[in-house]
Amino acid sequence: MNDLGQDLELRLVRYFTVVAAHQHFGRAAADLHLAQPALSRQIQRLEKYLGTRLLDRTPQGTRLTPAGQTFLPQAQALLQAARQAELTVREQVRTERIAIGYVEDLVITAAVRELSHRHPDAEIATRHLNCRDVGALTDKRVDALIARVPLPLVDDDVIITPLYEEPRMLVVPDGHPLADRASVTAEELAGEEAAPCAFETEDWASYRILGAGVPPIESYEDKLELVASGRTIAVLPVGDRRSSLRPGLVTVPVEGAPPSRVVLVSRKGDPNPMIRNLRLAAKAVLTAPAP
């Protein structure tokens, strides 16, 4: 009968397979770097656990008993399964890495810190992207992207996870008629545009320039320069603090406007397990900044 309360030890199983392969205790002991008496005792422990003899000694060495012949393929399969389980885990540890892209004004430190806390052995890289570089997700320079919608990505190609929403604010230069207001409404701002009003849709761009005859602008700093010079005004998410760092600009809350939505985006079908882990961490800790 076996040792009650004890589990089958893989080490003893391995010793048995080595003896079975050599059909000789002496050669097996040398292979295992053990003394032959110690190896004999370990095999006896295994036989006691199983409740049967596995090996018989012969003048030429040793041979398998019928029980040993039955146990050998099972023992080899058990060792192989244990080895495969070890390799799988080690491979997962080696591939626990992720590159996270984030755009413009967003601060993702809390999510990165939470992900690192949950997965201390993972390799986590971050990449700051400008608003024109969200293609970093498509061309696999990053594994996930935290950004504001809408995005120039095909919905069928990505998975979008909402994180949080922010209200909008108006940015005007000092002395503008709206600069002293406690708030403005979306309807009032419609009159600031010569072009048809975009406030009638929910898919606002994250940053809107209002005014007639304004040329296309890509740089955020150039947008603020136009506002500061009095040539235009802008509507931004309230979480974007950069306008407050520039003198000569005033921010006013906007009422009745669709919020700016911050999302996490990943490629559909990407097998990287760290993407799901990032999604859980980001949803747990990323929230809209206080006004």
C-alpha cells in the first residue's frame, strides 16, 4: 500500500524511467549522479507508494515486472506533461510584454502602475503619440492605444473599450466677449461658425476650431496660437490642461455638448494576453480628471 497522505513524486517517477532505460541500477545511478544504494531506496519508496514491484534484479542488471511494463508508458507521459506545463508557463512569462500607445494630453500613469502591480514580471513599454499617429496600432508599433474617439480606424478591425467621458470647455483669448461667462451652451457656439454647425452630431472631433476662414491646422500648439491671437476660438476636453499653461487664454465650461470619450483600442484577434490585462487595469483606475 502507498504512503498515506503523500502524493506521487515526479522525482521518483523520473528515477524509475532512467533505471528502466538503462536496465541497470549502477548505470542509472551514474546517469542521475546518485549513489547506487540511494537510488535503490528511492525506487523502493516508489514501489511502496504504488503497492507493487516495478523492477526485478537479474544477473545482467534489472528488468521490468509486468506492473513495471504497465507503469512505464504512463510514467513517461506524466513526465512529458509536467515538462510541457513548465515550458508553457515559462513561455507565457517570456511573452508577458506590451507596448501601450497614448495620445496628446492623456495621462495613463495610473493604468501602467496598476498593470505593473498586477503583473510585476511583465515588460511594459509606453509610447506617446500625436493625433496623426494612431496608425501605430495598425502597423503594430503598439499593442494597444488609449485615445479619444472618433478615430480613423476601421471598426471591424479593432476592439474598442470605453474608459471614461469628459465634458467640454471653450478656450478663448483674454478680452473675448465670452471670457467672463460662467458657462456657454452648444447652441451659442453654433453662431461662432460660418460653416454648418458640427454640434448637431455626437461624433465630435476631440479638438474643434470654431470660426470662419480658419485654415486646416494639425499642430496643437498652432491651434492655441490662433486662439491666443484672437483669430479663432476652440472647444477642448476639460481634462486637457495644456491650454491653462499658456498665458492670455481663458477656459469656460460648455453645457449641452456631447462629452469627449476616452477609449482603449486593440487589434481584433490579437492573442497577446497582456491586452486583456491592460483592459482590466485601465477600467479599474482610469477616470476623468477632476475639473
